[in-house]
Amino acid sequence: MGRIMGTVRFFDAKKGYGVIDGADNKKYLFFYNDILRKNKYCKAKEKVIFTTTKDAHGTRAVGVHIV
């Protein structure tokens, strides 16, 4: 799957996770702080590019880059 554009809905640097709204605004994806590329944190409403992966908990965002 290719890169996807989205918007950070929520990010908690203290807890180390956040949620991204997909470009279609129909899905939201969970992501961990440690997958952020070149940044240690991000803010709500920032635009990001990412890919997705599936694991035991469902689909989540990986390789997140702030645009």
C-alpha cells in the first residue's frame, strides 16, 4: 500500500501515542510515538503522511512523517 495523507486528531506525548484521521475522514488510525520519523512529537491538526500495517489489534499507522 502507498503513502496516505492524514491529519493528527489527538497526540499525547506523555503517554506516547496518538490518533490520525485518514484522508477519507472515515477511518482513524492509532500510532505510537516511537514510529514518528525525524520528530519526537506532533500536535493536533498537523498534516502527516504514513503507511499502514495490521497486527493483532487491527490496522495502525506506521512511518509517520509530519508534512
